[in-house]
Amino acid sequence: MMRRVDVTGFDGLRLAAWEFTDQPKERTETGRTPGVLLLHGLMGRASHWTSTARWMSGRHRAVALDQRGHGRSDKPREAPYTREAYVSDAEAAVEQLGLAPVTLVGHAMGALTAWQLAAKRPDLVGALIICDMRASALGAASQREWDDWFGTWPVPFASLADVRKWFGEDDPWLERPNPGRGEFFAEVMTERADGWWPVFSRRQMLTSRATWVHDAHWEELAQVRCPTLVVRGLDGELGRAEAQEMVRVLPRGQYAEVDDVGHLVHYAQPDAWRAAIEPFLDGALTP
């Protein structure tokens, strides 16, 4: 079962958090259930973690957060969409929900938020899982490519079937059909009078992305003191050499790789994703 719990962001923004409430079977020596906070990537939403959160909730207190500008959280045009804002929101969620010492599990942008929070507040974070996020700067050309890509979206879509087909088959960024990608984007659409639109503002997504693409984040990675697992999909955006360098830079880094999957590791290959991270969780969280 899943229930919504609202969190107040650092600047008063209303953020939607989703707690998966299966009765956990294990507690720490202090009698607390280990807390896990799941952070989606750019354009994602908390529901993308459903498969992961369900099996985690059997042993841990699993909470997934709709980050500002995403899902059912607030999306005001004037709000800051900076690295500091995202990190401070995650910090507020951990403190308000009493999750510390928390295990942070982040995908893409959410992974960067997770390791920045672990570097900022080591007292709150007990373990960290980074999924398919680079520590290197991506550069201005990458931001221009995304701006151009957003302009190719044929919105509004007439139906969710059209959403699935375009993102899973017709998107010019695709090298080959990817039905899982189509399903991923179908989850972030909402119906209006004229058709289906993304639940987020594409302009806000570019603003959010601009706050990390021009900078590298190796220094913050080196400041993470908790056990950390770096996970990449074999065909994802994080290359093997960079992932292994991230593990080397991390004081307590470990490495895992998932075959036959691209960027959406946890969503497209949930069983292989579980097999990759569960041994790490057993070591990091088992009392």
C-alpha cells in the first residue's frame, strides 16, 4: 500500500512524498526501521520507483519523493530550480519524515542530489546508491541538444498510446525501439482538453538541468563518507571508465553493472536492478 505524505520544501514549497507501508520485518538496534529515500531523475516522478519501493518496504521504511517541478509537487514558475534547492528539499524530507540515518537511492539528477546531500549532511546519510549519473560536466552543447529535443515533441499527444509510440519508437534520439522508455514517459503525462501533455514544464526542466551540466561534481563525490554503490546500465549514459573512476574517488565506493539496459536501469530491468543493489543494501542496512 502507498500513502501520500506532504513535505514542506526549504522555501515553503509543497512536495508530495509517497510512503510504501508494507509492514517491515527488521529494525535497527535502536528499534527503528531503516529509512530509504528514493529520488527520481529529471522529468521523472516518485511512481517510477514503485517496483523498487515495494520490495524494499518489506524490510525498510521506503519513501519516494516527487521533487519540485515534478509529479504532484508544486511547480511555481518563480521558484528556484537550483542544485541548492533540490538538495535542501531532500534534506527537509529526511528531517521531517524522520528517516535519518537514511539510505539515499538516486537515479540520474536524483543521484546527484543524493550525493550532494551526503556530502553536505553526513550526519543524515548512512548509505548511498548512485544510478547512471555522471560526475563530469556535460557542457553547453548538451544543453542546446536538450532544448532542440524538447522542440521536437509532438505535443499535445492524442492518446497515451501515441505517447508510448513516440518515446518508444519514433523519437529521433532513439537508436532502436525501447518500449520501456515509452511506458516511462506515459507515466509523466496528464490529460487536458486538447490532449496529453507532460506534467512538468519543459522550460523548468531546462532550468533545472542548467544548474549541473556546466559543472563537474568530483569534489563533492570525494566528500561522501558513507558506503556508496555506483550502478550503471551497460548501454546507459554513464560510461564504465567514468563509473569506475567515481568508485575510486569515493572513500567507500563499490561498483555494479546491469546488462541489457540503458539509462532507465531501475525501471526497465527491475529484477536485474534488485539483484545488483540488494547485496549492497544487506551489508549497509542489516542490523
